[in-house]
Amino acid sequence: MSEHTAANLPMMEDFPARLATFLEDIATRVRAMTVDRIAKVVRLSTLGLIAAAFGLMAAIFLFLTVFAALAIALGSDAAAWGVLAGLFLIAGALLWSKRSKD
């Protein structure tokens, strides 16, 4: 072997390892910029949908519980409906007065 070839031999033996490391670094950067961000968004949106479903169920059960308690306390379903209608009417009027007047 000539001196020129012998001087380049250690660099050539290290080349496959350096190339593999370089390609792995590129793949890691690309994954961090794409897949990891999307995975976080998907995870948060899934948890948000589950929380919304539980919140809706809780609101429905709360409404049914309040209606049943009013029906028992007032002795009539019609009276319970009247009280709930009045409460929703007051809440609607309050929200209507707070709206923006653009």
C-alpha cells in the first residue's frame, strides 16, 4: 500500500459507522418535527373528546336529578317543569342582556 492509501484507511473504516449515525440523526430530527407533534395533537384531541363526553353526561344527569328533586318536592311534574322553565328563562334573559351589541 502506498502512504496515501494507508493514511485514508482509518477514515474509510469509520465511514459506515459515521454514515449510520448521520442517517439516524436525520431520521430522529424528522420524526421530532412531524410524528411527535402530530401524536401530541391526536392525544390531546382524544382526551378532549372524552372529557367533553363525560361533561355532557354529567350535565344530563344533573338536569335529571334536579328535575326529579323538584318533582318530589313540589309534588307535580308540571310544577317541576314550570320551575325549570323559569330558571332557564332567567338565565336566557341574563345572557341576552350580556351579549355584544355590534
